[in-house]
Amino acid sequence: MRMLHCSVNPRCAHPGLRRLAAALSGAPAIAYPGAMLAAALLSLAAPDACASDWRLLFANGPQGEDVAGSRAALIAAVRRGSPLRVGWGEAAKDGSWSVEEFSNVGFTNIMGGRDLVVQLEPAMIQNDYLDAKKATLRAEPLEWRAIMSTDGRFDAQMTVPATGKLFRTLRQRTRIHWYALAPDPKCDARETVNSAPPGRANTLVESIKPVE
């Protein structure tokens, strides 16, 4: 029987295959019929169903209504330390135009154990969001910052980077898709940590205001 050698065989990159190769090393061929070995190899090489991946866990409507997925699964993923992304967009009813937008999430709040309120990564305002040929950065830069919530709110501000002056504020409501880099919730065995159990309070050590 021909043995597997992980130094030259790329199939042994899977940890399970390496273990199997080690177990088979020096074993008589009759102990491992071809069909049985093939089945074992396929089983070990199959993707891990519980591996972390970007998953759509929840979607809320403009008024905060549950649209898809599980709000509880999203909250649990955050408490387990998973990074988040959000997706939203708009489209004409006749299909003449559409835009889908995505952003990584930075600062995150869990409020009342039910809603997520998050700040999105800053971005620069483009000249166009519907025509790829016209999508360039403005000659006079504007920086965009936004906050989103599972209650459907989408608040954004545009500021002038050179001066920090507020240029525009937009308050909207929209459907938001929430993604997490996490295992399947059905088999996610990571510890769920509640950072604010009843009665927990921060201890104020000092509060300093600058002298005017």
C-alpha cells in the first residue's frame, strides 16, 4: 500500500489528514481497504460546518421590525467577540438603478439586551453612487460618518476634513442586513459574555474638563 507523505502531498494540509497519514504509516495494506480509506479521506477533507465565516445573521426593517434571521443570534455573536459588517441599499421600482452599500462596524453598543447601535468606518463622499463611470472622489473632500441601529435608524454626517466643519446631516430609516464573522449559531460553542449583568457599574475615578 502506498503511504501518504505530508511533506509532498498537499492533501495532507488538513489536520485530520495529517493525523490519518501518521496513523497509517507502516500499517499493513490489508487493514485499510481502498473504499474505506477513500471514505475516511473524503470525510476528513470536508469543510468544517462550524468554522467561522461571514454569515448573515439578522435583518431589520425601517421601523426596527425583524425581517430575517435571528436578533438573538446576532447579539450572541457580538458577545462572543465576532466582528460585524452591515449592508443596506436602494433601488428604483422599475429596476433602472440600484446601489448596495456595505461597511465594517467599529464601536458597538448592545442596548437593553435587544438592540445594537453601531458606528461605521469613516469613508469619503463620492461624486456618484449610481454610475460606476462617474464614481470618483470629490475635488473638495467630504468625510462621511454614520451610526446604525437594529431599530432601523441610519444617521449620517458629512464634515470638511480640513476644518472639521459640519457640512450636512442625514437622518434616515432603512432595512439593514447584519453580518458576523462567526460559526453557525447552531454549533457556536464559544462563551457568551454579558458585559453588563444587573447591578454592574463603572467606578468613576476622575472627570476632567479642559480649562477655557
